[in-house]
Amino acid sequence: MIFGRVKSLDAILATAEKKSLTRTLGPIQLTLLGVGAIIGTGIFVLTSEAAQKAGPGMMWSFVIAGLVCAVAALCYSELASMVPVSGSAYTYTYAVMGELLAWMVGWALILEYAVAASAVSVGWSGYFVGLLANAGIELPLWLTVGTYAPGGFINLPALVIALLVTLLLMIGTTESARVNAVLVAIKVTALTMFIVLTLPMMKGQNFDPFLPNGWFGNGGATGLGAVGAAASIFFAYVGFDAVSTAAEETKNPQRNVPIGLIGSLGICTIFYLLVAAGAIGTVGAQPIVGAAGEVIQPGTTVFAAQCQSLLAAGNEPLVCSKEALAFVLREIGYPWFGNLIGLAAFLALPSVILIMLFGQTRIFFVMARDGLLPQKLSAIHPRWKTPHIVTMITGVAVAIFAAFLPVGKLADISNSGTLFAFFMVAIAVLVLRRTQPARHRPFRTPFIWIVAPLTILGTVGLFFNLPLESQLVLPVWGGIGLVVYFLYGYRKSHVGQGIVEVHEDDPDAPPPPVPPAPSFS
């Protein structure tokens, strides 16, 4: 029976010890990985998208999305500390609710990470093109945006950066983490500079009206209003779960994974609210409307055409900018600092692409290790010690998506997969509390019977406030996943064949991991 194919937590841990990735990441590196994944396109680029959907009310959008992420983080922390292996929500679901649902979660995580990496690549492209424009180099429109915009064809910069980051990640985890640490420092410094320059110049009138589109889009327009913007801006937070996918490469994961999850989420939430307030208070964030006074969905052809008309008239608003924070500083008389912010985004956003690809490839790695995908995908490079084959495949797919789709659409599609995974994690925590109450939990989610239901309600609520087309992507993608599962994974599954461990002489196994330090929790 499909739902009876449950892989015990003990078997998961035993398998990971037989064929695992090298444990190299400590608590500081892990927190930096979290901050690097979280702070990125959401605040550097999606500020414009959120402003179009909610106006100044996007302040509430950050709060709503942050609260949902906070309760999800607590659920993640308990499971990640109990099951310190690669696979994130996929692994947890396998241990609690069986193979079929685990496959669906893993398939949704593929949607999350791969599409998210594409979205960040497009965001980086906007800042790169802006920097060149301010240096007097104008790239033709057809080379910088996809076919969704009038005159667009391919986003070449986004395609190139996705492929370059893929190459870096193939070289090795430790090398990638070192580069990431430097880029996170650049990012945090840039945002701090933005806050210091903008907060003293805020004007109260720029916050009025505060909710021009209401909470739900004034008349029920899907994906608009403060809650609709929260469903999109949720993308700004989702990187934190990449920390849990790195659990198998973390020293003393029982202690360090919760530190990385909760610490990175707290740091980033404070930054988001301060940066959003500075952007709104200085230049305003009112949405643009169509001929009949209707609010236009960002990322559409109509929206792109309206923005091109305003730009031609010399009146580009914040909602149209592809480099929101640099745009704000240039508008308030700090063009030099604006260019520095653009340079910081140019240097730092690749770290977000790196972490999204990192999470994606590790999900593929553990699914292949379980036999649900071809074993060749879990092959470890003899020199780099990374799953190089799946990294290369994922990177090419990410580059193709980035080349042709707008950042907002990509973010919303990614969110649909993320919200489903978070929903399943919350259920898994509750089920495990009932079925295995005596199991050791290095980190226990406080008030679990309040926190987990809030996670479930929050994820469902945000999902149904995504644009309709983004909602529909999840069931369509899920249907494709079911076909793949029954054609391959169901027959090849290790659990289905009664295999619960990987043998010591596995030719793909990397060297044994360094034993983790004792837990202090």
C-alpha cells in the first residue's frame, strides 16, 4: 500500500550515516546561509511588486508573511533537530505520512527552489542593467526582458548569472559558503546604509492612503491588497528552510539548525520593515491604475506597457522600477549611494541564487538516494564531493526559466510550492507528537497545538490569495509529479523493495562524515 510505505526516523538516520554529505557547516555559517537565502530579491526587487499590489499597506504584508514564516520556522526547527539529514520537508513527510505524500512534497520543493532561483536571477538582471544604464551603457530591451514585455525577447543577463552560480556550486559546498559569507556582509551593509539615509527623510503624506487596494484587493481581485501582497512577499522569507536542507552538512545539527533557522529569520524581519518604511516614506508607493481606474496586476503585458509609457514621459514610479532600492536613493538626491546599492545587489544577489540551487540539488540528492529518482543523480564527484550531475541539470533549467519569465510571476509560482511544503511540515509535527511522543526532541516547538494549526491556516490563507494562475500551477505540477512517480519512483523505491539502508561499499558514497559535537540542548 502506497500510504503504508513509511520510512522510520531510525532508518532515515542510518541511511544518511551510510551515504552522507560531509559535515562542514557551523552555527555562524548556517545563520549566514539563512540570511543569505532570505535577504535578496524579496526586498531588493519585490518591493516594487508589493507596492503595486498593496501600496503603503505592504508594511502589513511583511508582517503577515513574517508571522506565517515564524510559526513555520518553529515547526521546521523541531523536525530538523530530530532528523538532521538532507531532504527538508520531503524527509520529514516520508517519516510520518508515507512515500506518496513525501514524493508530492519533494516535487513541490523542486518547484519552490528551482523557480525561486530563476526569480532571483531576474532580479539580479534588473540591477545589472540599471548599473550599466547609469554608466552610459544601454542594453537593447530585447536582450534584457522576456516576451511578456512589449519589445522583449530574452533576459540574457539572468540566464548567464544562473549558469555561473551553478558552476560555483558544483565546485563545492565549503567554497560556496565562504563566498556567501562575504556577499551576506555586503548585502547587510547596503541595507543598513539605505535605512540610515531614508528614515530621516520620510514624509507622513506618503503613507496616505495606507491601504489603497484594501486588505483583499477592493472587490475581491485575486492577488491584490495587503493580503495578496503578503502571499507574494512571502517569497522574501522562504530561504530560511534552506537551512534545514543543509542539516546533513552541519556540525552538531541538533543545536545549530534551530539557531540558524530562528536567528536568520529574526534578523531579516527587522531589516525588511525598516527598509520598506524608508522606501514608502521617501518616494511613496501608490499603485498605478488602468484607463478605467482599475489596479493592474504586476508582471502582465498591460502593466509593462503602462510602465513603459510613464518612463517615456519621465515619470517612473517606484512600482515600475526593476531596481527598487537604488531607484529610491537616486530619487531623493543620493545618486552615488543609489549606484552603490545597485552594486551591492549586483554582487550579493548571486548568493541567494546559490542557496536556492543548494537547497534544490540537496532535495534531488536525497530523493535519488531513496530510489525515487535515478541513482545517477545522487552521484558524488570524486574531487568536489558534491552532487554535480543534479546541480548541472537544475542550473540549466533555472537559467531557461529566468530567461523568459518576469520576476513577480516566478515568485508567485515558487510560493505555491513553498506553502504546500510548509503545510505538510506543520501536519508532520502534529502527527509525530501523537505517534512518537517519547522520541527525543532536541528542540521542542512551544505551544505546538497553537503554533502548528496557525501554520496550517496561514499557509492555506496565503495560497488562496496568490493570483489564480499561480494557484493552478501547483495542481498541474503535482499531476506531472504523480505520473513520474508511478512510472518510475513507485517501482524503484528502496522502501518499496524492502531496502532501508545504503550499503557501506556503495561506490557513490563520499568519505565518512566528521562525527558531530555533543549536543548542549
